[in-house]
Amino acid sequence: MRFDLGDGGICTLPVTVRRAVDRFSAVFPIVEMQRRLGQKVLLVTSYVSPDMAERLRSHDIAFIDTAGNVSLRLPNALLYVVGRRAPAGGVPQRRARTASPKQLEVLFALIANPGLLSAPYRSIANAAGVALSTVNLALDDLLERGLVGVGDDGKRRFIDWERVVDEWATLYPLRLRPKLASKRFSAMRPDWWRGIDHHRYDAVLGGEAAAEKLAHNLRAERITLYASSATPRELILDARLKADPGGEVEIVQRFWPGAFTATAVAMPGVAHPVLVYADLLDTGESRNVEAARQIREQYLAHPP
């Protein structure tokens, strides 16, 4: 998009278009895009709320929406308008099929075990714990949108890996995470989770606790565990956890089958990096976002 600044001054910005930016986790991919390009990018979207406007501005992301909200800091020009309401009726959205909870589970299975991409659909369905029809819809959508392609050898492969990671990390907290049963607890000992036998309790670490092990630059303040149940009795008793709605420990019922084995495991007892990455971004906290960046660079930078 080109801007005429007067007196012969012209500024041109590359544009990234998003139908909606309604989660703070959607900001980080744009921050990374600017870092890779080495220049400012203009976000064009349907609507930017005042809270989101402040978050975008804090990351020096220029934006303009269909309601007339805008933030542009250009040479010799500054525009900042927020608070205008979303257009009546909003913007019609083409919802990607992989945005549904079950199809996000399929995409996670493919990310965590890339060999499944070229496996028969029934094998993918069994691995992800979903119906065969769900796999059909998910893969048709991934192929149609160019996230997955078929090579000369007939095998399916990730074509746009960065977009796959961005999409899953953005949609997980919005579509799938709210569907998962979870329970909060408080712990008597703050370091109880560091020495537990995760295999014994059939559980893995997520969020900040996983990031502490993977990135080594973050000290976990909140502990997230993914387990077969949100209330694993043996683990709760052994760790001496007490039910507490405001507790620092959260146990989430995992969405993948117990028999599923990820081939791209970063560390035993830790959830797949793409799930840890999504957990961290969803908090919106700067210290977690920095840890998320390290995890992406170390574990998610290249197609598996």
C-alpha cells in the first residue's frame, strides 16, 4: 500500500491481511513477519478493538480496519484513531475446515508425527482418534489452501510450514482449548513438578513449565499438565495438590489418544513444542512471548 505524504514524500508498506485479529496470540506471527522482512508491515483487517489496538501499537505494528481505526507511524506522518465500532454485521468469514476442534486435532497429529501425512486416511484417523470423515475434510482443506502438497512421488508434504505453525498456534486457544476439561489446584511445594515421573502418571508438561525445560530462560510461575483426565487421582494425591479455582497448577485433559506417539518429541515428559508455543502465546505476557520465540526458532523453524 502506497501513502502520499505530501511535498513529494511517498511511503510504501507491504500488507498482511487477516479477516479477524481477535486474540493476542495472533499478534506474534505478525511481529515475526516484520522481523524476517526487516521492515514494518501494515495489518489490514475487519476490526481492531481498543485493547487489541494498544497491543499492536506496543509491538510497533501498523494497522487499518474497515471501521476506520488506524495506526500509522510514518516519516513525517502519524495517524492514530481507535474506538470506532465494528461495522454492522461484521465481515463475512470463510471458516477454514481445519478451524474446527476435531480437525485441529488432525493437524496436531500430522505436526507431531509428520510421517502420517503420507499414510492412508484410516491410519491418520486412528492416530488422531477422530472419524475418517474428519480426516477427509481436514486434508482436503489443507491441500486446497496450499498448506499441504503432493510431490512427484505421490507423497503428501507440508508446503507452507510457517503458516501451519502460525495457524495451529492461533486457533488452538480459540477453538480447541475451550473444549478441554480442566481443573485448577494449588501446591504445597513450588517445585513438586520437577521430579515427578511423567510416564507413571501418563502426563506431560505444557505452558511455562515445559518452556522452562525447553528454552531454559524462563522460570515457571504457573504449571500446566496435560493428562488423561483433568483430575488424575494418583497424581493429585502424590503431589499433594489441593483444589483451588485460582491455583497456579492447571491439569488439562489431553486431546490426543493415549496410544498416540509423537515422533518429533523434543524432551520426554514435555508436550510437543507447537502446543507449548501456543500455550505461551495465549498468555500474551512478554516474558512468555520471548520464550515462545526461542522455542519456535529451536524446534519449529523448519519443516519436520
